[in-house]
Amino acid sequence: MIGLGHFLTLSAILFGCGVATILTKRNAIGILMGVELILNAANVNLVAFNRFSWAGEAVAQGGVPAVDGLMFAMFIIVLAAAEAAIALAIFLNFYNHFSTIDIERARMLSG
Amino acid sequence: MLVGMSWSETLTLLPELCLLVAVCVALVAPVLPPLRAMFRASHSPLTALAIVALLASIISAIALLAGVGRLTPPDHAVLGGMVVVDQFALSVKIIIYFFTLLVIILWSNVTRNQVRLTDGPDYVSLVLSGALGMSLMASASNFLMVFLAIEAASFPSYALAGFNKQTYRSSEASLKYVLIGAASSALMLYGLSMLYGYYGTLDLVPIAQRVAAEGMSVGLLLGVFGLLIGIGFKLSAVPIHFWCPDVFEGASIEITTFLSVASKAGAIALLVRIMMTLGHFSSGEHARQILIGIGTFVGLVGVITATWGNLAAYYQTNIKRLLAYSSIAHAGYMIMLAGLLTASMDNMQPTEVAYALLFYLIVYACMNLGAFAVASVIARETGSESLDEYAGLGQRNAFLAVAMGCFLLSLFGMPLTGGFWGKVRFGFQMWNEGMWWLVVALIINTVFSLYFYLKPIIIMVWKQPTSSRALSVAPAMYGVIALALFGVFITGLAPDPSTAWAKRNADLVFAAAPDRSTTAEGERTPEAIAARIDTEAGQ
């Protein structure tokens, strides 16, 4: 039987991979991929908590199944897409100037 | 409809709706064939549109605050608990809209001609939608709304930071901004998902009640930590502050002005709302210990942020970077005050602390606007943002030099200026709470900051100018600078009227949305809903 613990383990692994990706990658798109992994870890959490913890409880109290977590996950998916669109446009502009998207090259501004 | 929404609830969001309509008009009108020629000819129609929209927002927010006609601030959360439109939120919104209006005026007088005519609609809609997100931050009371508001404020800011596509600095600044912003919002979301998992709701008030009843939990710890990362990014609190100077230097100067005040005002209002709601329900002894712990942690973050900002400003030679570190330090002072709020609910009214912050926001908006307006005039005339350009400014244009001196001294906290009273009020609140170490940190930081605020003044007065050409200033810029000077001195010489205004309008509402499930909609059991769907389908 697959329960809440399995999903939380999956999301923790995704979260760890995401943080490791952000910290080690030097390519801007690689970092964005790490961010997406963390966002999806949050999504897995929300959907699993909704399914295993809170949807049933609302029904037990005589209501309709709660969908807060599902709604939140949907908003995250939509906003992650918007964020990726803006980020990729900015990366493209950076590439036009520096011919690379290695963030080590972004060192004109410092101090 | 399961969640009914009445007109009076919708009208409480009238200021935001004005901005939303203006964003849509700014995007659609320039591509309509009859209007295209007009919008391609100059930036003026768009500037006028933005000014009209912001004026409409300011007027409707003031009407809501005063309670004109059907526009009354509700005493509970609206839109199903998503937002609270209370006096504090409305006051912060008025500050944000007014500041955005002045930013638009700054833009139309200083850097507007660097923006291509085809890009004008994008620019105006980005600024207005950024202001929309920031004002939602001031009234969000559900963590879904918190997330949406932070992102709605961030996305336009990323694009605006990189709007000057031709320059290397701008593209680098926006790259750093978007990467740090994306990472911090992802971490915030992971924390929020844990909060949902533990409490089963995303509304702030029920969570605060559960915290008061049950005390500490892993979900609360992770959730608060995530939230602090998300809000700390917007406020440039110390572990995630390093985007701030780079973005401020790379972005064009009116965007820097916009980000330095409007964005931080929204974020600090959000932090205040969360901390105060948690503190409002902290009745049990067990909960109090935890909330004092959270408050102390936030206060400590504020102290570190202020100290770091003040120390790093020592070595700056670029006026925008200098003001960026100064804004980090001021964000630190405000975070220090926010740290008090979880503990402050027993012995005093919440307005007592919130008003100090509101007063500070007014002063901070005036002095930052003024300093950036002078810097933008000088950058436009000399083509450089280096502090060397300020040499002998007193001889080239005495008004600009005197005004810049006043703004910098007000940022330092000189008596007779508003900055002094802002800091004095902060100090009194901290002392009343028994947080003497915050008072010590505030005083030491103020002394630290004297050097780098005096540095440009010394250059302006004693160094010989490199060029004797007089600086010409547009009349509207004189108006903006004079308005900021007026604000700095009216709050400094006669602080009572603005203090009274801030005290009158600093009330926060701590109440969830009324439960509709048993009132208008009938019962919410699955059978009742199925029956209702059947009857609706039959009609």
C-alpha cells in the first residue's frame, strides 16, 4: 500500500536534487531546472497532503472534499510556466551580450 | 456558485481593478488600428493613461479608507478569505500608488526617450502590474494569495530590471534577479506546502489560532522559514540581499526607485500582517514562547541586514549602489521593528507599533524618491553615476546639491528631518517592548551610517568640479524634488499631523472570511450539492 510517507519521501528526494542542482550548476538553464524540481517537490507535497490528510477529513465532517492543495498545485504549475517564459527571455538577452549563459560570466556588477 | 461574491466585496478591490483595467488597455489599445498611429507617435498617451489609472486607484483607496458611500473597508476577509482590506493595507496601498505615480513622472522626464516607442505599452503595463502585485501583498491573508502576490510583484520587476536590453549591465542584473528570485520563491513554496500539510488550510487566521492552541510544530517551523525566505528576498534581507545592489546598478534609475520603495513597502506590510496575526492569537503560555522565538529570530535578521548594509556601503563609488546598500539597511530597520510584533499584543494596541512603521514608510518614500530623483538628473546630464560627478555640485547647481544633502542627512536620521522621527519612533517601540538590544543595534547602525551618507556631501562641497557647465533640470523634476523635500521637512519639523494620520489609519483586522456554508448556500453535504446540481440541470 502506497501511503503519504512514500510521497513525502519522493518529494524530499526531489527537493534535495533541486537544491543540489541549484548549488552546483553554472549554466543558467541548469539552475532553472533545479528550481523546477523544487517546485514539483512542493506540488507532490500539496497533492499528497490533500489526498491523504485533508480531503477525507472534510468529507468526514459532512462537507465536500477539500481541494485547497490541488488548487495551490495548479497555481504553482501555471506560475512556473510564466516564470520559465520570463527567465528564458532574460537568458536569451544575456546570451546576446555575452555569447554564453554561464553565470560565472555575470561579474560586471560587483562590490 | 458555491462561493458567492457580493458587489460590496468586489468594490473593496476597486483600486486594484483600476490598475488591472489600465494594464489591459495599455496592452490592447496600441495595437487597435484606429489608435495605433497615436501610440506610435509618442509616449505621451501611455504616460497619461498610467497617470489617470494611478490617480483613480489613489482616489478609490482614499474613498475606501474614508468610507464613502458603499465603499467601506469590511471587518472580515473578503473573496473567500483571500484578502483583507483593512485600514493598514489601504494606507500602504495609497503610499505605493502615490509613489508609482511619481515614478511614472520621473520616467517621463528623465529616461523615457531611451525606451523605444514600440516598447512603451510593455513598459507601462509592467510598471502598473508590478504596483498591482505589491498592493496585493499588502492585503494578502491566505498563503495562496501571498504566493500569487509575491510572484505578481516579482515577474514585472524581473522584466523591468532587464528592460534596457542594449546594455550589458541591465541584462546581467536581470539574470541575477530572476535566478535568485526563482530559487527563493521555490524554497518558499516548499515551506508553504509543509504548512498546508500540517494545518490543512492556507488561511492565515485559522493557522494562527491552531498555533496558539497547539504550539510548535514541524510544519510551522518549515512554513515560517520558507515564508521568511520569500519575503526576505523581496526585502533584500541579508542571506539573500546580494541581488539588490546589482539590480539597482543595472536597471534604469526610475526602476531602481520603484523597486527601492514600492516593492519593499508591500513586502514589509505582508511581514507585518503575518507577524501580527500570529501574535494576536497568542494567548497560551506555550504559544507565546514560540512566537517570542520567531520574533527574536526576525529581529536578529533585521539587525544583521542593517549592519551588513551599512558596512558594505562604505566602499561604494557609484551613487546607485550606495543608495542600494542604504535601502538594505533601512529594510533591516523595518524588519527589526516587525520582529517586535509577535510579542506586542498583550500590553498594547497593535496600532501602536503599526503606526510607527506606517510613518517610517512615508518618510522613507519621500527621502528615497528625492535622492534618486537628484541622482537621475545628474546621471542624465553627465552620463555617469559615479560619485566623482558630484564634485563641486554646489557650484554647478546649488538647489540640487542642497536637496541631495537634505535627503542623505534624512536617510542618516538627522534631527529636523523626517528620518530622525522615524528612527526615534522605532527606538521607543523597541524600548517599550523591552528589546533593548534592538535599540542598541539601531543606534550603533545609525552612527555607522554617518560616514557613507556624509561622503557624497563632502564631495559636493569641497571637491573642485571637473566641469563648470551648469546643470539644467526639467521643471517637472524640480516639482518632484521639491515635493520630496517638502515631505522630508514636514515630517521632520511638524511630525504631528502625519503621525496622527498614521495612528488613525493603522488598524489591522484579524478575522477570517465569514463561513458561507450554512448561510446563503444551504448545506454543503455531498447529497445537498448533488441535489442542487440536479435541479439546476433540470431548469
